[in-house]
Amino acid sequence: MTCVRSASATEDRNSRRATPHVDSWSELYEQHAQHVYYLALRTVGDPTQAEDITHDVFLKAFRHLDQFRGHSSIRTWLYRITINHCRSVQATWQNRNILATDNAQILDGPSTNTEDPFRVLEVQELGERIQKTLDALPAEYSLLLLLVADEQLSYQEIASLTEQSPDAVRGKLYRARKAFVTEFQKTE
Amino acid sequence: MDTNPSQRRLQHQQQQEQTTEQQTTNRVQAGREFASVEDLLRYDASQTTPPARIAERLQDSLKAEPPPKRSWWQRLFGG
């Protein structure tokens, strides 16, 4: 059984923020791909689309590197591109149509970090429960929870990514955590 | 041997039941308790790897791209 408590996270996130150091594109990819892919996966809920989004985000970042001003961290910049791309994917009629009809894609879960068959099942089952829970929450709550789970982001950066004040982020996070725990228990 | 076939069958059945019970107990114990929603999501993220083919696709796509322009801060600081 997986238990989640609605305990509030450590508020002092700024001290944990790491400054990214990027020497090459492969390094940039290695440092951030997992986080970009995870955000995309849990936002759109489909591994194939998350794969496409991750590819497009890094390609877009490569094309628009000159627009990166260094005011935010690279991670924040990549997340901004990811969030916008996910929104545009979710908004298309074609996407809604494919998701409603193609069950095979949904059943084909994302790849996991383990080779032990029992652990694979456990991780997949947990992933499905998390996905169901996030899908049941307002999109704003899901996004806030996914962003706050990344320890590299400060509340200021989360506020900037979600276009609201840090105080508003804190308030909504409190409600988002409670809503998550309630919905998560329903998936048992 | 001091046990007849029916007793041996009973012993075997009991052993099987014990093993199944043990496995079930381990499975429950293997379950995790997360201190917060963030911890749960962090664990989920750590267990989710992007497929290797994304990097391959990206490499192919980047080969077809012209070199990126350098940003103003890179030009200024020689990045």
C-alpha cells in the first residue's frame, strides 16, 4: 500500500537551487531530459505524446537559444517551453480524437528505471494511480504539484512559470496537496 | 519413511500456504510510505526514464539544423 501524507514541503527552496552548467547539447539533454519528459508525461498522460513533446522541446530550445537571456535557470526556460507545448498539444482537436480512440497507446506505459518484473509492475501500478489522480485534479493543481516536486525550482520560479505570485502558489499548493491525497486514496 | 502419502500431501500443502503467506507479507512490507505528495512524485519521476530513442531522434533532427545563434550574454561573456 502506498501512503501519502499531506505534509507541507520545506518552504526554503531557494537554498537548494542548483545553477545549471551546460557545456554541450548532450549535457543539456542529460541534465534535463528526464524532468522535461516526466512533466510532459504526467501533463498529457500519454507516453508517445510525451516522447514527441520532449523531442520538440529540446529542438525548440536549440533553435531559440539566442532568446534565452539567463534571467531564469535553463530548467525553468525548458519547463516554460514544455508547458506551452503541452497546452498546444492538449488543445488540438486531433489530440482529443486520438486519445479517445487509441487505447493501445494508453496501455503501452512509459519505460521504468528497473528490470525486476515485480518492481516494474509495482512502479507501473503506482504510475497509473498517480496519473489517474493528476487527471482528476484541476490542471492548475496538477501543474503546481509537478513543478514543486522538482527541487531545483524556487517558489519564485514556479510563480513565474504559472503566472501568479509566490503567495498564491503557496496557497494553491496547500489545496492541491489535500486534493491529491483525497483523489489518490480513491485509486486504491 | 514414517509418513504416509496423504500426510506428505498435507505437509506440502501447508508449506505452500506458508510460502504464499510470506510472499504476501513481503509485498505489503515492500509498499512505501511517502512523507508528502512531492516525495511521491519525486519517486515516480526517478522511476520514469525517457525512452532512449528521443535522444537518437533529437540527434538526427539537430544534424539538419543550422548552428544556433549566440545570445547576447554569450557574445558578451564569450560563452
